[in-house]
Amino acid sequence: MKKASGVLSIDDPYLYKYLHADAPLMQALTDRRRTNHCVVYGRTLHAYCLIQGLIHRGVQPKNITMAIPRYNTHVNEEEDPLMEEDLPVIYPDAFEDEHIEEKI
């Protein structure tokens, strides 16, 4: 499997190393002399939590772009017709839930 340069996964067990305040990535994202942008891709609460963590560590909100995929973007009905039934579990409607929305 080929590794994509500059791409991190929320599921990476070593993500904390990349997002540590002294890590090169965080130093680049918080460098006020050079503008560095990052894109957070996702539609779950984890994506929003990651953005909050980046802001908390000093990344300017204007330098963060959130890319929210459509609900069924990663579904190929020809390969797995049952995948459509699993979408509420994979992508819960976190932001349409009044209790979660209240916390946010």
C-alpha cells in the first residue's frame, strides 16, 4: 500500500505525535510568518473535535477548511447493496440530534 504524503487519518494510533505542540506539522500550521492551510475531511463529530483541537493549539480558524462529503459518497451499491443500511451507523446524524447540537 502506498502512503499519501501530507495525509493523516483520525484512526492513526500515532496521530498525537503529529499534533503535539512541538511537532513539525503543528509548528508549520501555527507559524504566523507563513500561511499554511489544512483540510479536515469528514462528517462526524470526530472531524469537528479535530478542528477544535487545532484551534486550541493555535491554528488560525481561517486556515482550516472542512470538507464534508455527501452522506452516501463512499457507497457503491453495485459492490455492497447492504451498505446503504449501514449509513446511519457509519455517519450518524450527530448534528441533527438536539442534545449533541446543544453541547456544540
